[in-house]
Amino acid sequence: MNANMHKRFMQMAIDLSQFAIDSKTGGPFGAIIVKQDKIVGCSSNGVFLHNDPTAHAEMLAIRNACSNLKTIDLSGCVIYSSAEPCPMCTAAIYWSKIDRIYYANSEEESLKYGFYDKEILEELRKPKSRRTIKSQRIVNAKALEIFERALKSY
């Protein structure tokens, strides 16, 4: 892909971030997913629109692309984001097997303007026993049986 195409797709992601602010649907974030020079998914941030803290632009663009392509495997796709993806979105990008991330604003720039992911990264690096949100395993043999059945069904 040539430099002009990269600029064009990035500008579209940035335009979606402006739309999120203008329409008050969420924070200033937009994302475009491209496969073979064609847009297969896109979204602006929809946190306020959906009352959903996971409705980040990248998450919604991934859902849109998966729906459009009728697959959960976005291998061969790239994502353009108006800002460096947060930890949740980065994980979703890995889960969906997107090949590459292009972004405009850096994590440091996001932090400067009040979009703070550093706390989450610090929490995830801690052992589970030292995290703010406590988790506890409740053993149930049926849960493991379901995993075993699922493995056989794939």
C-alpha cells in the first residue's frame, strides 16, 4: 500500500474521531479496518451512545469487520486508529488476528489529554493477589467437562 493510501485511511479514522465528538457518542476516537485496500469495518467511539465502556472505536470496528466478512479471523487486515489502541483494544486486535496497527496520537499524547490507560497496564502487570479488583476461583467439575466437550466439537 502506498503512502497516499495510508494517509487517506488515517484521515478517515481521524474524521470518525471528530464525528464522535460532534455527535457526543463517545471520546475522540475513530478506527478503520482495511483488507486489500478496501474498508471492511469502521466506527467512531460509541461509549456514550451505547452506555458501554467497551464500545471503543477499535472494538466496534472489529465487530463491524467481522460481521461484514462473516468471520472472526481478520488475518490480512490492518487497522487505522486515530490514537494508539488501549490495552483492551490491543488485546481484541490480537484476538481477531489483524496483521498491523497504524495510529495517529501516541499513548503519551492520550495521557496528556486525560485518556489514562497507564493504571490498567500497571494493574495487569501485578500478580492477581495484588490487584485492586480481587478474583477468586470457584471449582466446578461441570465447567471443565464443558471445555472438554467444546474441544471435541471444534
